[in-house]
Amino acid sequence: MSPVHPFNDDDLQELELREIGLDEAKRQLEQYRNPPGFARILKPCTAGDGIQQLPEADLPRLAGLHEEAAKAGRITKFVPASGAATRMFKDLFPCLEGDGGGAEFQKFVDGLDRFAFYRDLREEVEYGGHDLDDLVRSKNYRPIVKALLTEDGLDFANLPKGLLPFHRYDDVSRTAFEEHVMEAASYTRDAHGVCRMHFTVSPEHLTGFTSHFRDVGLLYMERFAAQFDMGCSNQKPSTDTLAVNSDDSPFRNSDDRLLFRPGGHGALIENLADLAGDIVFIKNIDNVQPERLLSTVTVWKMALGGCLLELQKELFELEERVERDEAGAIEVAARLGVEVAGSKEELLDRLRRPLRVCGVVKNTGEPGGGPFWVEGQDGRPSLQIVETAQIDPDSEEQQAHLAAATHFNPVDLVCGVRDRNGDPYDLHRFVDPGSGLVASKTAEGKPVKVLERPGLWNGAMAGWNTVFVEVPLATFSPVKSVNDLLRPEHQ
């Protein structure tokens, strides 16, 4: 009898090599045939309705709670850092083909001497036999862009964002990675001076990150009289997903091998689980601030941490009271915003979950997701971070909810990933596997469909207990384009 799947012996060997089970491969093919539906938005979260605004008077108390946990070694900083810098320079690439470029390219040229990499670029251009000022005056920009982006020069187009110089300080510049090290020193330090941080990086850039840390680590150890416990991990091959043809059959390369593609940032739930942390702060590699804004960032990091610790303590105590059938437990649950309908077992199930406190900022038109009230898998309202691609573009009602959103998700999370006994939660239990995305791409010039796993702060955390807290815009300054580095918050 032939197997009920489209895989040959070589395919099965490839799946085994990647540690992808046959059942998982079949599940992915089924998900292409029955793609994930759109999220069912009930309404956007707003201040007072899903989003908390912390009184300024509470910040010192919350900072104290955070400081106590930090001293006990409970805090880790987790930074998704595998993003390549290529897309940052998309407005510069046409210059290499002889196209002078548009307004964004001119903005780059006009601001050239304000970039943190300016001195390195000037030296690289001189090494190639040119003078940077002469090239700019004569509008001969190709040698400049070539020196910046290609492997014959600084090779920035092939580096990860974390290793690019972001900010300039007098005679030195700092990479995005270094700014995260500065942050780690400001709020993760324990009683022994140890600062814990973890970066998820692409395999090809692992050596670059570790050697960069060797180069600069001593500088920050001496400055802060601290030790940095830095870990790095890669996205697991077992989280890659199969690409398929338009008829949902597995796509094959010209050598007849299956095509696997990275499953998106949702795959990092594996790395987060392996970290086995306690209180974990998550922030993207390209969202960093220069040192003059670090004190503001630190205040709000500690406020979010304190907010999580305070709520976590209350939830743990409530769980204990419910287990003992103690009077008043239901009233406490209602006050904490925990769904109380159903049996004691259902209430305990709602309590025995990881907790996350998500900083959100007022909407300024940045692309990406935001906080919404969503109809959960059980039909009940649920607080979720929803990406634009998860919202039905053909539904006037759903698009109206999107247009009415007042806040944005900057990826500024604090996660409590241990239970009241100090044991790590099984994070896989709380993933909504049906919340991934199917996207259209090309491979070898042919159209293919690819499956993205539920996003790390979206479907991968769908089953978590969630709180949204408004944080200042000063804590959010992402770098998606090279010209973002010219914004006032990066100067």
C-alpha cells in the first residue's frame, strides 16, 4: 500500500534531517488546503478599555518591584536579531545600476555626514582611490554606494541590522547591538553585577555577533562594573515550513528537492521556551535609542516589569485561593479581569498561563500590528496583538475597527514564563496553530505559497494572559530604512 502523502524517500530523509516530523509536514500541507482564517476583531483596545495608563506616581513603586526581581537574577533581555539590513538600503540599490534615485536617495546624500558610519565610509571611499567630498560635489554617487553596500567595501547590505553603526558619540559610534548591551546594563543587573541577555541570530551571522561582543564587551564591563551573560541561538530548522505550488502540492527545486523557508518570527517561541527564563523582556534589534534617551527607556522598562510582577503575584495568590475554594476568590478574579464564567477547573485553567505585559504607543501611522479585543477560540473576548495582514481586507466592519485603532504594537513586552512553583510553562500549549499566514513568494522564477507560523507576539502567545500598558513614544524609534537614522531621536 502506498503512503498517504506526497513525499518520496529522499523527502523523508530531508524531513528527518531537519527534525520535522511527517505528521507536521502533512499538517502544513493541510493548512495550505485550508488556510488560516482572519482574526475576528470585536473592537480596538483604547485607553481605559483594554489599555492601562499608569499614573506617574506609581512609577517609583513599580520600579522598586522590578529592582527587587532584577537583584534576584530573575530578569533576562531577549532580542530577535536575525533581521538582515538589506531592506534598509532599498532606496540606494538603484544607484548601483546607474539610476540617480528619488527623494529618499537625495535625503541620504544630504544627510551623509550625520550618519554614525560616516567616518568609516569616508575611509573606505579613500581606500578605493576617491575623495568623498569630490564625489558628492560631482554627483558621482555610485562609488559611495558601492563602498557602503557591497562586499568590496563595508558590505552593509549583507550584514544583520544589529552589527550596523546606529548612533555617533563624539569620536566613536555604537552599533544597535551595543545599544542593547547598554539597555541590559540599565535594568537586568542582578545583585552580583550579572546582566543577562539573549540574541536570536541567523547562523551565518553568529560568528559576527560573538566576535563583536568580544571586541566591545570589556568596554561595557568596565564602564558598568558588570558581567554580561550573553547567549545566542538560531531559529531551528525544525520550524521551517514547506513551500507549495498554486495547487498546494509541495514545490520542488530544479534538483527535485523540497523547498523549505523560515517560518517567521513565530518560530522563536522555540528559542524562548529553550531559554527557560523567568521574567523576559522582548524588544526588536532595530528599536534602540541613543544614550540621551536611555533614562526614559529604563524608567518605562522597570514600570512594565513592576506591573507584571505585581499582577503575577496577585494571580498566583488567586490561584491558591481558588484551589482551596476560599470565599471571595471569584470577586478577586473579576477585579483582576479574569474570566470567571464556568467551573472551578476552567477558572484555574485561565490562571495557569504565562503572563505578558505589552507596552503600546499611540498610533503615529507606523506599519504593523496593534492591540485589539478579539473573539477567542472559545468564543470569549480576548486581548491580542493583531497584524494588519490578519484582518479581512474585504470586510468594511473589520477595516473600520482597524482604522479606529488608537495604539500600535512596538514590540515592547515583558513575559512571565514560570508558574507559581517556579517551573517553566510549556509555551507550546498556548500557541494558536490556526493563526499563521499564507503568503505569495517566488522561487526560481515561479510563484509559490509559503506558510508563516503564528507570530511570536501574535498567535504564538494567543493563549497567554495579556495586559496592555501605554508607554511614551520616546521609547519607540525603529529603524526600517537607513534614513530613519537621520530622525531626531537617532541623532
